[in-house]
Amino acid sequence: MDRLALVLVIVGALNWLLVGLFQYDLVAAILGGQDALLSRVIYTLVGIAGIWCISLLFRERDKAATRDKNRV
């Protein structure tokens, strides 16, 4: 699940890069515009994946803290 979320976040980041540099929304271009149902589904999945990836920031710290406590 973590890898899928990370892939979706990368797709979203690359799409935003294209929007920022070239004013070109690749997702919308491929899937029929920003208002198309499939585009909205992809945007929603990317957003959910971004929320999921927030947990990745804290998991490494939790693992490291647990590992350090076990050493003492």
C-alpha cells in the first residue's frame, strides 16, 4: 500500500510540475479534461495517497525510536 501511495504521489507531483512549467495538465489531457469523471477519480486517488504518505514521515521516526529504546 505504501508503494502504491508513493507512486500516485509521484504521478501527482509530475503532473503539477507540468502545470507549473508549461500550463499543461497531463491527467486532464489524457482522460478528457478536468471535469471528466475519470480525471476526478485520479485526482481524488492522488489526494488520498498524499494523505497516506504523511504517515510515512512519522513511521521511520517511530521505528528508530523503538530501536534505540531496545538498545539501552
